[in-house]
Amino acid sequence: MLTYSFDDRGGVPLYEYLYNQIKQDIISFKLSADEKLPSKRALAKNLNISIITVENAYSQLIAEGYIYSVPKSGFYVCDISSAKPMSADKPQRVTKPVTDKKKYVADFVNNSMSKDSFPFTVWSKIMREIMSDSSDKLMVRSPSAGVDELRNAIADYLYQFRGMNVEPEQIVVGAGTEYLYGLIIQLLGQDMKFGVEDPGYEKIARIYGANKVECVHIPLDEGGISIDKLEESGADVLHISPAHHFPTGFVTPISRRYELLSWASKSSKRYIIEDDYDSEFRFLGKPIPSLQSIDVLDKVIYINTFSKSLSSTIRISYMVLPKPLMEKYKKELSFYSCTVSNFDQYTLARFIDEGHLEKHINRMRNYYRTQRDTLLNCIKKQSSYNKVKISEEHAGLHFLMEIETKLSDTELKKKAQQAGVNIAFLSEYFYDKSNAKSHTVVINYSGLNQERIEEGIKVLFGLI
Amino acid sequence: MLTYSFDDRGGVPLYEYLYNQIKQDIISFKLSADEKLPSKRALAKNLNISIITVENAYSQLIAEGYIYSVPKSGFYVCDISSAKPMSADKPQRVTKPVTDKKKYVADFVNNSMSKDSFPFTVWSKIMREIMSDSSDKLMVRSPSAGVDELRNAIADYLYQFRGMNVEPEQIVVGAGTEYLYGLIIQLLGQDMKFGVEDPGYEKIARIYGANKVECVHIPLDEGGISIDKLEESGADVLHISPAHHFPTGFVTPISRRYELLSWASKSSKRYIIEDDYDSEFRFLGKPIPSLQSIDVLDKVIYINTFSKSLSSTIRISYMVLPKPLMEKYKKELSFYSCTVSNFDQYTLARFIDEGHLEKHINRMRNYYRTQRDTLLNCIKKQSSYNKVKISEEHAGLHFLMEIETKLSDTELKKKAQQAGVNIAFLSEYFYDKSNAKSHTVVINYSGLNQERIEEGIKVLFGLI
């Protein structure tokens, strides 16, 4: 008869302790396969515990497949071939400082946002309102493409601030543009060839790579994507940022825009993904109109994010699909759950509707303009100012600075880093290095610490 | 000389109005390609406006590519081949009732959560705390796999409530399990053959389908996935729910678990995805240990979600990767941004650390047990109770009800729907319909309205 002492069971319930003892005996082969166990009544009597305790232990062992019951006969041990005891150590917590990145005097590569910029108070107030007045809606599963309230708000926003006329039903909300790229691949097909800008934002090509779709790098000329090279490349889908190219800052002129649309019109497979990532931050004049707004042939997929305009703390992006593609999405991909929580969706919708997004963007535009002006003034005061040429400073959150120097980009970058200043060169963003333009620094200023700009610039200019 | 009246410009700034007038003249070919525009000074004088206004208008036209400037000569019209005016109608808002689904007396298919169940007050309190005491951390970009705080909290939780010993570094946080499946495909490779359970949760196969990876359906026997059929299928990666199969509710016994691990050990390509979607809701005894906890060969990818245990309002899921796969993730996929906002990550971490998740799950387990008991009691009171057999009622949020009936599943389903009761049959979850078991209803009760259970059951039993 099985006999166990319950002296060491600590705070574990009786049945669980018994279950564990029997399980250990089965795992260690003290009880062998098909061996009969005592009846519940007999074991209860032997251990001086209640029958219900034995019953619970046996039930758990049956559920997990350690024993089986034969009606009107009793309980038997299952055949366990090679069980191994699991380790019982408690996992170690990871504790790291908030950031373990190298601390620079100035980091002109980092494009994070200012820490003080997020409107916590308003956001939190709206969240509380949503929780108290819309808790019913919060518990209803979001449609795949996002809740109506947010899609309405985005359509209004695009109309007012980008002059775009899209229907809320064309909008798909998702947790970040990277996630939406993945959806686009699934929507258009894995066998499409995707073309990206060279130079460009490297991550886009990596995402196509990770999804195992063919991706070609297409060189730019002074008007943006070169149409000849585009035709040569055999790309089906072109991924571009016509309003503000990264990192050169070029705006694709209207004539080239029509050429691109004309290229797209030549095959039913062809599409253009318009990545409008920082169109809100233009310091001179109005925002550049989107390519989507002059597309009458349903060839442009417009994509944008609130992670840039609002905060990277928020992970909400969206795309505007041409109507026929939206129909395809509904048929083929709308089984996916929306990746943005209802909380965030409803909060953002109200945040936009009540005008807070507009205010926030205006405030941030001023903030970044000041950042940029401080930086430019600082640069102008340097004695070797005549050795640099600034360009593309009127939009986005970075500009270019061409330097007269005998040092190679790699040498200068290394020297700067050793002196405590992090910089990136335009040449680093080229896939085809033979086209790369040297001696041009890409200066990101969105995340700069205002108090250390002067120091950083002095250090940098001391090297050139 | 260009002449425009400013009488109708309304509230538009002067420069923007002028820019629009000139742009319209270019688009409508009133101004032709390469035509010279008046100098800034001359146009300003002619229109009786300031030079700076003309300058701003010309700058915008240059930025958008409508005109170009030739140094020391002047401004010229670009060649615009086929511009089309954009429509200026404001987009229509979509307004729909909160839900446009058919209203049933009782819906036994719907598996949404109770509307009153989400701990809004605590969640909101923690969010406010996070905003006020951690706003710095909120603005720092999350590591790709999630912030340390949340990964620590999840590791602790898995240790305490699932007896699993995983390191926080093995955890990847993402916006929903569906998103994580996509990452797994990218991690293991598009050329792998994925095996899913038949019957099973249809969405999983659809996700593999949408990602264009080969997916085979593997039949179950009484012990779960049939090893013979698994070998026959040629699957490399097996996607299963060993703790509680959907929809049959079967638990994979320990012997079969070892057979599955043994199958996985036979090739370096082979992996098992353990989908532990509702392991928290077991009403009898302890939770079933995970397959991951007996895997010593790094073959099991464990995946779970808080959308089920906490609320579908929250979109946070996670997976535990075997250490070598985590290394691969870091190398190949950690360029991806985390899809869950920092807000939600830090809030959930604190929610778990302070014990609220445990309390919430205990409360929900009781709530669902009551739901289930009400439902079962109701069923027992029906006069045709002897015609049904209930099984698998001890875990998860659904059970099976076999019905003695001469009607086909399709007929009975239709009759029930006409009478206002929505039901789904086990047979609907079979891919290979020739294996399908008839006359068994899958009764989901998580989202049932308690007050209408009795009415719904009466209607249903009136039909059988």
C-alpha cells in the first residue's frame, strides 16, 4: 500500500501534496506501468485522510495522464517512458539601468522624441473619460481594421491637414508601420518584387527580407526615384517617401509624381506605397500634398504613424487602401484581430476629435523649429563654419551638413565618437556604396538635449 | 503679368491663396511649361502685396515642383503633363450602432468576455501612477522583445502559476498571438511545413495560409495529435494546445507529451508551438503543467495571451522562446519595434507585480464557474435532459453537449438560429469532414448574458 508522510507538505493543499508524491513515484519508476493503485477508500483509510482528497489527487493524475481508470476495476499507472524532473529554481529578474546605451555629449543619430513632449495630462484625462463613459464599447472586440470612431477621426484629420479625401472605410489601423508592411505583403502577395529607395531607411528592406520577399534597391536622381532605374529593376511595388525622403530630405516634384503614377498604371500588379512618416513637420509653408491625393487609379497605399507625430510611447499607425484593395483586405485578411487595444484606439480618436492632436503637432513643430534654430545658430558661430554647407533644413527632424574635409567618413565618425559625439553620414544609408556621396553628415535633432547642443557642436567642429 | 483678385480668399493666408491661384493656372495650362513668371518684386507691386508674400508662395510652388528657379534669371513653370484637380468633398463619417450583429436570445458561439469583468479602476489607477512616476521610461523606446519590467513580471507569473522556469530574456512580447505567429514564421522560415490540429481553431490555419506557408491538418485520436499521422504528414512545426484542446477540451496525457517531444527531437528543423490560451481557467484541481516545462531539448515555443485572461480590450501576448531560438531572434528579428505601447507594457507589469492579475483570474474563474453551473443546472431541469450528454466541462470556457437527434447538424443549427439561439457544432471545426463527429454542440458560455440563459436553454431544448 502507498504510504506517504504529510509532515513536510508546508502550505500545499493535501490533495496537491498527495498528487505530487504519487507523480514523483511514477516519474521515478517506483510505481511501474500498469501497476494497480489502491482504491480511493483504501488509500484514504491508510493515510488517514478523506476520500475526497484522494479523489482530487487521482483526478489531477488522470487529467495529466499519469494514471488511468478502468471502470469497475480501479486505477492503474500509465506508461511513462522518460520523464525528467523539472528544475525548481526561481527565475532571476533582469535589472538594467533605464538605458544601457553609451552616453554622448551630443547624439546626432538618435531620433527619439523629447521626453517632455507627450501630453500626459490630457491623454490620461481622456483615458479616464473613456473608461467611465465607454466601458461597454471597450469590451466589444474591435473590427480588424480598427474601430469606427478612430477611422472617422483619422479621415477627418487627413482631410483637414493633408487635404486628402479618403473614406473611413479605406483605413486600416495597426500597431506600428512595420506591422502594416507585413499586412501589405500578405495583401499584395509574397511573389511581388518590392523596390525601395537607395539611399533610404534601411529597416524597410530588412522587413521585406525577414518576410522573404524579393527586394531591390533603386537609386535616386535629383527628382527622386529614377524612372529608368525603376523600369530596369523589375519592381512591382515601389515603397517611397515622396513628401520628405529619408535621409536626403528631397521632395519628389509634381512632374516626377505623375511619372511614378504613370509607371504604376502600366500593370495591374503595380502599386506605390507612400510612406508619409513626418509630413507634419514642415517649417516653411504648407505641408507637401500627398501622392495619394492625386492618384485616381487606385494605385497608392498611403501609410503614416502617430508614433512620430505624437509619441513613440503610442504604437498606432494606419494605412489608407485604395477601395479595390480594401475589398481584398476584407475578404482575405479581416479575420485578423486589430493589433491596437481598444483603449488606445478610443483615446486617440477623442484626442484627435477634440483638437488635441493639432495643438500637439503645432507645439512640437515650434519646439523642433527652436531646436533646429539653436543648432544652426550654434553652427554659424563656429570659426570653421565656412567649411560646411547646410541643406534641407526646412522640413522633417534632420538636415544635411556637407563638410570640407580630407578625412574619410569612417575616420571622422570614429574621431567624433571618441570625442563624445555620435554622427551618421549620408553614405551609410546607401545600399550601393559606389553611388554614395561622401562628407555629408545627417544631423538628427529631435532628441537632442538642448543644454548640450553648444558643447556637442564645439566638439564636432573642433575635429574639422 | 499675372493678376489675381484677393477678394474671395476668405480666411486663407495671402501667400497660400496666391500659391493656389498660380498652381491652378499651371494645372489648367493657363501657364505653360517653361513660361517665365514675373519677378517677386514685379508681382508684388502688381498685386499690391508684400514681396515676402510672393516669396512664400513661390517657395511652396518650388517645393512641390510646380515651378523652378534659374539663378540670376528668374522663375519658370515646370512641365506638368496630366494633373487632375482633387475632389474637395469632406469625407463622410461612418456611424453604426455599437454592434450590428444579430441579437440572439442566447449566443453559445460568441466567446467574448463579460463586459463587467475588466478591473477598470485598478488599471486606470496604475496607468496614472505610471504616467506620474515613470514618464521618463515611457518615452524610451521599448526593446524589440518588450521592456524588462514586463518580461520579469511574466517570468515570475509563469513560475508561480504555471510552474515554469523561464528566464525573462526568453520572452517576446507582442500585440496579440496572431502577430506572434507571424514572427514565428519569419523566425523558423517560410519553407517549413506547419501542422495544425484537426479539429481545431480555424484561424491558425488561416494565418499560415495568409503568410503563404504550407499548412497540413493532422487528425487527433483519443490522446491528442496522432503520432503516426504526424509522421505521415511531413510537418516540421506542430502547433497544438496540449493543456486544453479547442474545441474538444481534451488534455494531452503525459505519455503522448513525451512522444511528441521525442518526435520533435528527431530533426533539427522540428519544433512544437504550445498554445496555452486558456490554461488559467481550470475548475477542477490544478492547472495542467505545460509541455514547455518538460522540454529539455529546446523544442517548445510556448505562447499565451492576456487578451483571454485579462480582457480582449488589452492586446498583449507573449511567447517563450528556447534559448537558441532567442539568439536567432536577437540576430534576425530584433530590428522590429515592439508592437505593444510602453503604456500598456508598464501598466501590465505593475498590475501583475502587485498581484492584481492573480486576483482578477481568481475572480473570473469563480465567475465562469457560476456561469457554467447556472447553465448546467438549467440543462438538467429540461424534460429532454436524458437526450444529451455533457463532457469536458471542467476546464476552459466551453463544454461539449452530445445530442440524441435525427436532425443533421446543419438542420438543427438553422432551426436554432431561427428560434433565436446561436450554436456551433463540433463537426464545423473539422477540416476533414469525413472524420467529423456529428450531433455534438460546442457550448461557449464566457459571454452569455446570465439573465437569458434559462430562456436560451428552453428554446434550444424545445427543438430536440
